[in-house]
Amino acid sequence: DYPEILGLRVPLPTLVQNDDDDALFTLPEMRRAAAILRDVYEKAGASDSFRCTHYPGPHKFDRPMQAEAFDWFDHWLGR
């Protein structure tokens, strides 16, 4: 919703997962928010700390999304 607010946490790692057919947000809004955040992270020299991915389908948090999220946590938080 508010990528500028989420951008305040730079350079902390941030993973954003989108569902392309989510009824809560339009695809253009998702892409615009990701572009804003990507730009903020790049300007802070923290490009590797931001990832935005897209998945097909409606609003959900399915196994592929969970796998990506858990890998992200393992990477940034360690085991």
C-alpha cells in the first residue's frame, strides 16, 4: 500500500511477495510499489536486501511462496 513507508526500513532486508490476481491490489499498483522500493534500496546501496516476486493466482500464501519466504529468512537470519 505505502512503499515509501516500507522504504523507511532500508537497509534492512525486505521480501515482498505478490499474487498477480490478488483482488486487494492491481498488478500496476504492485509493480509501481516494487519500482519505488527497488529505487530506494538501490540509492541506499542495499539492492541485495530487497526482493519482490510475483506468483500467479489470487491472494494466497501457498507452498512455493512459503518456500521462498523460509529461504529468505534462512539467508538473512541464519539457522
